[in-house]
Amino acid sequence: MAEPVVNATDFLEPRWYSIIENCSISYKAMNSPEAVEREKALHDELTSLSKQQSEALQTAVYMRMDPQMAAAYDMRAKRISELCKLLGDYKPK
């Protein structure tokens, strides 16, 4: 039998649970309605992707991820990383 593409237990480390906390920014820095909307849209996307990642890992506990599921997981992980950088570096104009 082939090795699983993703071992769900690898992602049970505490660092995965705090991804949103590590990626948040202060609302105090916002100074325009456009900046607030942009930050909110980024945060909403991050929340949605994080939920999808969590659901994928919960499913992987019971059945292994096939290559297509693993590729989708990896793409979401990359986007989450991009969003974290955007939110962490976000400075309204």
C-alpha cells in the first residue's frame, strides 16, 4: 500500500491552530473606508481558507488525501501564506 500523500497527524502541532492569530492586524491602523473593506475582504478569505484546511485535515484522519485533494490543500496553504503576509504588512494609504 502506498504512503499517504499527507499525514493528518503532522498538522496537529500548536502552530497550525494559531494561524489566524498570527496573521491579524490592528483595526486601529485603518484610516479610510476602502482600507477597512480591503482588510476585511482579506481577513474573510483567510478565515474561509482556514476553515477549508481544517475540514480537509479532519477528513484526512478517516481517509487519505488523493493527489487532487492534496494539490488543493497545498494551493490553499500557499494562499493562506500570501494572505498572512498581506495582512501583516498591510498599511492603508
